[in-house]
Amino acid sequence: MTDVEPGALPIAGIIVILLMMSAFFSGSETALTATSRARMHKLEGDGDRRAARVNRLICDRERLIGAILIGNNIVNTLAATLASVLFLKIFDGAGAAIAAATAVMTILIVIFGEVAPKTAAIARPDQVALLVAPAMRWIVQIFAPATAVLRLVIRGGLSLVGLNVAKTDGLFTAADELRGAIDLHHEEGAFDKGARDLFRGALDLDEIRVEEVMVHRKSIDMLDIDDKPAALISSALKSGHTRLPLFKDSPENIVGVLHAKDLLSALWEAEGDPAKVKIADLARPPYFTPETTTLAGQLDVFKRRQEHFALVVDEYGSIMGLVTLEDIIEEIVGEIEDEHDRPVQGVRPQSDGSINVDGQVTIRDLNRAMDWSLPDDEAVTIAGLVIHESQSIPDVGQTFSFHGFRFRILRRRRNQITAIKVTPIETAGAPVEYKDI
């Protein structure tokens, strides 16, 4: 080892500067790739010019990463080269100098040029991204020709192995990303179950069809328009519904919809005499919607037509059921009931950890009430799910296990399953917590 030459100190100073630049590039890469585009978009909307720069940078991540990697490799290579020169001035032998330079620079670059800045950036990605964006904008422009060539070379090489990076596969949509973020925040405790269901319900409106939430035709209160006014009015007042379909000759022949407000107004004008009320004059035109209409589409139609009620028909025009504005809203906010009602009708938790479920309870309502994830792609109701999975109409007492649950048939009326006992297999024997929706 020799005495340190006068030129060694400036070289050491340059190496320190290069290490700082390496840290800048590494931290910028982590911050700009980890920053939240949603938060940056919000800040840009609020007038933050730095957020606007960040958004312009991350809109082309391939170009950004290329510029950062080019700059980082240049400063790291220069630092290593200068370190070799510096240690040659310090050590007598070239071999010892190169070995020492390699060891020292590896440690310095890993600690101060990579790990430390990346750790700091990942802890505060948004703040760091806003801080480095002005300088990084110029760096990206300076290296733009080099990154363009680099992009062509990389894409050409990857295309040789059948990978086209310029074409996205479209497997995940923005809604899928939002659902994942909502579920993650719920698991981390940022959202409670109610908030999670609210967000997911709004996102799912585009994927749920009206047939999945409609009231089935067998459960609809209908009125025969040919009945005597007194009997018809009595049935209407006892039904508890605001809007009632009116049929003539056959329930398939819906000729109008009777609104309770119209009926009460007519009764008032008739001084309470049912014989003076002409039901046909009160009937509003019925509105029909296909069973394949999505809830989002139906909600738009309800708002445009100022309707709250639609009769659901299949491809042959047969009445399948009815859907109301309240049914759609309940998919977002949960069941709208008064203080005397159960959150979900037909769901009865048992002390042994199971629940007894009426067959017509929808899978979505059951999942929401119990915080389960039974699939609803092939069936709407819990009875439909059992029939689909078993490929039969089970007898009373039969038991099936699928999707992590055990299903035992409790009651059956003709070909209709009316009651099922559902037990989570992994928690069999433990009390079930019934969650209000």
C-alpha cells in the first residue's frame, strides 16, 4: 500500500456523488412504480402540478423504467470504474486494488444505492414520487432516444419467444382491480363488512341480471281486473304492496299495474264506496323488461322512465317475475327492512354451527348474510345450487358436500326443495355468527 495521491480525494468525492445519483435512480424507480395512480389523479384534479408530472411519467411505465435503468447503470458503472482507479492509487498491486474496489463498491452500491433508497421510497411512495417527478421528467426526455432503441430491441427479442408485450390480455378489468383492493382493505381492517358490501354491490350491478334478484312469479300478488271492485280493493289493501299487477283471464295476460296511491285517491273521491271505483281507469300501463337485463341497465331505465316497477319476461314473453327499484338498491345497501324484520327471510342459524335455509333464498343474500362465497354463476337460489351440483332433484335426508359446505335436504314439496340445512365443513359444530346486511 502506498501513500494516498493528491488526486484521490476528488475521485472519492465523485464516487460519493455517483452513489447519491444511484440512490436517486433506485428510489425513483420504486416510488414511481409503487405510487397510487388513483391518488395522483385526485391530486392532479385538485391542481397539484407535481402530481400531473407523475401521471405523465407513469402513463408510459416502459419508457420510464428504461430511462431509470439506463441512468442507474451508467452511474454505477462509472462509480465502479472510478473506484478501481482510486484503489490503484492506494494499493501497490493491480490485483489487490481491483479486488478491494469490487468488494467496497458492491457493499456501497447494495446498501446506499439500492436497499436504503428503495426501502425509504416504498415506505412513502407518493411523497417520494412527487419529489422526484420534476427531475425525472428531464431525465426521461434526455434518455428518450436510447429508451426508444432499447424498447425496439427488447420487444423484438421477446416476440421471438412468442411474448407480445404491446398487447394486453384483458384478463383483469378496472372493476376487478377495485374488487381486489376492497377485499384487501376489508381483510386489513380498513373497511368493515357493511362498507365492503356497499362498494362491491355497486360494482356488481353491471354483472347481475334482473332474473337473479326478481320476485318469482309464484310469489307475486296479482289482481284479477274482472273481480268485483270491493273484493279487488280489499285484496289490494291487504297485500302490503304499493304496486300490484292486474291481469285479465290469465296471470300471463298482464293488462296494467294498480298503484295504491291512485286507489286511495279514487276511494276518497268515491266517498269510500268501492262500487263507484273503476279499477280499469286507474290501471297504469305495464312495463316489461327481459330477464337478461343487467341491474345497471335496469336502473338507468327506471331513472329515464321514472318507473319503480317492471315485470320480467323470458325470451318467449312469459312472465318470470318482477323487479323493483328497491330490489336494485338493496343489492348495494343491503336489505331494506323495518326494525321488526329479520335481515334475510328464511335464514335460521342453529346452535350446532349450521343454518337452516329456505330453498328460495338467493345465494347472493345468503353470502351477504353469512359472509360466505358460494358461487352464483350457475344458480340463483340455494335450492338451485344444490340441484345444479347434484344433477338431480334430491330426496329428503340426502346430503351433499361441495364448495366447502355440507347440504342436507330437510323438506321438499313435489319437485321443489323448500328447506336445506347448510353446514360449513371447516367449522362444523361451531356456532355460526349471523351477520346483519
